[in-house]
Amino acid sequence: MSYHILHISEHGCGLSKERGLLVCRKDGKTLGKIAIEDLRAVVILGESVNISAAVFAGVLDNDAIIIHCRNYKAVGVSVPNSRTYDARVVLNQAAGNRNLNAAIWRRLLRAKIENCARCLGLIGVKNSRLEKFSVSKREPNEARCAREYWKHYFPQLGESGQGRVPRGNSSPVNLFLNYGYGILGGIVHRSLIVAGLNCLLGVNHKTYYKNTPLVYDAIEPFRAFADYALYNYMSGCKEPNMREWSVFFGRFLKDMRVKKGRATVKLMDAADVLCESLANAYRYKKAELMWFPVLD
């Protein structure tokens, strides 16, 4: 199973394919090699990186993705061709059953809120109201929960605010989170395609220009993992910078494990498990078939 997230941050380097290996070279020197079949994602951080057509074909044919960044912000993703394993999944998803979509969204949102509450507990915030929201049987209010979450989260990283952007787009924390969410979004995008789902048909998020609403829906339970990773990174780093954060987050995605029954799975693989459970929810029209990762 592919499991590496490869970051290409060296400006002026070139990527080529040789005997099943992805090879990185610069100025005539080989910087590294890795088996393409071991890759889950290739993150291109530098705009001056040259990629051969053979690399694109090899990576995508292996059901891996290439995430393209500008100023460390994901601006696009190259993904494998969409596929259909079971016509029921696509047809039921396209039917837009409001009751089914609403039931799926409630579970996605509750999983997000529960993980956000767990994240606050893990970073030292005790007795937040978000804990009560996460266990309440009432319909969760997303905006209210978000305000409660951010007003406790940002101060733990030295910032303040009750919205997603604490001090505008120049906030280091906000830029780091944008990068983390962008990488997670690419991984979830890949998992949705592998599961045979149409990323343009959202559960709650709406379709508009240049967006993939189902990715925005399915990523929700994973956001708190990026938040928790950032807290850990900044807590152990005197001078945080985007390049080090990108490497730290890639390692976190590979090493972090979540419980699934009596076993555990890597966080990267958890995206596949969630998206396959979402496909089953559409296949059998039962939202209760969904599975979600839990931040511990």
C-alpha cells in the first residue's frame, strides 16, 4: 500500500521516471529516488520544478496524487481518473436524496465537532462548552461551535479571535492551517475518487466555480487533526516556518494512527476508510454505515 507523502521544495529541480522510480535531480546531481508505487502524494512546493509526463502518468496510474502549491498554498491537484465500481453509488449520490444527505451531513458535522472538542482537550483547554455541544443530542449549530472552538484554539498558539482568520491572511497560524487543510483536501479528494464517488456532488456544501463540494464535506472530521498537528509543531519550534511545517505535517500524516475497531490505521488510510463508508452509505441508502476517525 502506498504511504509516502513526498515534498519537493528545492527550486530548479526536475522529476523524472526511471525503472519504476521517481528520480529528483538538480544541476546534474541526483537528490533522491523513491519507488512510485510507495507514493500516496507528491507535493510540489516550488513553482520552478520540472515534471516529466512519465512522472504524471506513473503517479496517477498508481492512484496517487500530485498537489500543486503556490506560496505554500495548495492551488490545484492532479488526480487519477474517476471510476465507478457500483452504479448504485453514483446513481444514489446523483439522485440528491435530501433526507439521506441531511443524515450524512449530521454525522460528518458531529464527527468534526467531537474531534474539535478532543483537540482542545489535548492542547490544554479544559471544560470548554464545545465538549457539551459534542455530546448533546440536539442538532449542532456549526457557526456557534466554530466560534467556541477558535476562541479557545488560537490563544493556545499565541493568537486571538473567534473566527477562522485570527489576524487576517498574514497570520502565520492561518497560513499554516491553510497549508494543512490543502494537503488533507488533496488526500481526501483522492480517496473519494478511489471509492467511486463524484466529488462535484456535495452532501452539504454547494457546487460553484472551481470547487469540489464533496471534498469540503468529507474533510470536516479531519480538520482537527491538522489543528492538533500545528499545535504540536509550534510548541516544539522556536522559529516556525512554512518549509519545516510542511515536512512536519507530512510526517504526522504518515505516523499518526487512529482506532478502527480493535486495530489502528494510519491517518492517511483513514481517509480511504471514511470515503469507502460514505460510498456504502449511498450504496445502501443508510447514513449509519459511515465510519469516522477519532482524535485521541
